[in-house]
Amino acid sequence: MKSIPLGTFAIVALICSTLQSPGQNLNGAYSCSGNVSSGLKLDKASNKWRAVSLNADEKLVIRLNFVKRVQGQHGDPDFSYYEVDISEPGTDTPGRCFNMQVFLPTEVPRTNIKVYDDLKFVCTDATQLNIYRFNLKNGKYLSFYMAGGGLDSSDTDTPNVTMGTCIKIDNKP
């Protein structure tokens, strides 16, 4: 039986240690554009909600920055934590996306978003009026705006949902 030199094992170990974990390949920026948008508007005359079709003009840039890889516990799948920023194209002030989990381990900041290996994640903006659901595997997203229509101080805003697509535009976090 032929033996393999110890140096070969060291080289293989070095190569394996530099490979990215499954989640790290999401680092970078994604351009997202709304394709269809619908909402609800309160008809003041009849005091009933009406469905309305809206312009799907939503444009977002999301930027993901890998934080750490976590091994699933008790049969749960492995996942990665990312920091996720969301902004409108051309703006220099991105908004941070926040984790929507009610119970987070105390060592996990609310800015860490859990992304499973199927490349799906959900987050909300600081106001918690906008909720985003992304699937980077198929390049689709949903955004929900949950204010207006007389439900809060705004009578003019329309609660709505927009569905669109995302493409990767930059590999830098």
C-alpha cells in the first residue's frame, strides 16, 4: 500500500479551510424591481375596502454581508446569519433590515438575518411597516406595506403587496 506524504494532507487541509461556507456566496448587492403591485383602499362613501391595482414602480437595492455560519440544533437545518441593508437606488443612506423572530438568543443582534441554504429570508425595516421576503435562489421577492387606509394616522397611504425580481449586481458586501 502506497502512503500519502504528510505535506499532501497539509495542502488539502489548507485548500478546504479557504473554501467558502455555503452561505458566504450571497455577499454583495442585489437590484430588485417590482413587477406587479396591488393594494387595499377604503372607499369612504361605502366604508368598504376595495382592491386597487398600483404601479409596480418599487426599486430596491439589498446588500448582504456574511456574519457567521450556524449549525442547526435538534434536527433544524444549518443556516447563516447576514446583515442586510435595503435602500432605494441612488441613495447613500441604506436602511438596516431587522430580524422578525420574536425569540432570539441573547447573543444574536436583531440586525442578524437568518438565511437558510435554500436562500430564503424575511426581514422588516425599522418602522416595522415594511416587511420583505426574499428568495435569492429563484430571484424573487415580496414586499408588504402595512400602513394607511385609516388604520393609523395616514388616511392617504394604501396597504399593499408588491412582487418582483432581484438580480445580483455586485459581489462586494
